[in-house]
Amino acid sequence: MKTTKEELTSREDIFIFTKKYFTDELEIPEIRINPETNLYQDLELDSIDAFNMAGMLEKELDIGIDDEDLKKIITIQDIVDYIAYKTSSKPAISS
């Protein structure tokens, strides 16, 4: 699935990347994946699935996800928002 964070230039790109993960890795039909989809209720993910997903995101996109942030990710849109935040360029703090 190798994608770099530089390739994810829009939320649509991130959504497509996320959808591809769920369809390829977890074999979830594409029709079931939309921004409002609840990872736990609609897709029946468990904590192991969530940790595997976090590990994939960390590896593929070279980002860190702490446990507290992972607990707040409930929907597909939460994943998109989190990736967008973590991969956006942040200006350097000047002194």
C-alpha cells in the first residue's frame, strides 16, 4: 500500500487512502466506507484492529499516534481529520 504523506495533499486523497486500507487489508466492502462510518459499530473493529490500523498509519505516513489520540478516533472522518492534521506543514516557531 506504500503511500507517502507528501502524496496525500487533500482530504479526498486521505479518504481514498483510508478506504483502500479498509477494503484491501480488512476486506470490508467499499460501499460500507463513508466519512460517517463508525469503526466499532458499523465495521465491527476491535482494539486489535485499531492498533493494527494505527501501526499501519505510523509506518506508511511516518507519523506518531499516541494511545489517547487513538481512543478519540471513532469514525472514518476522524481518521481523515487526524491524518490531515498530522501531515500538514506546520510553520516553524521563530524566537
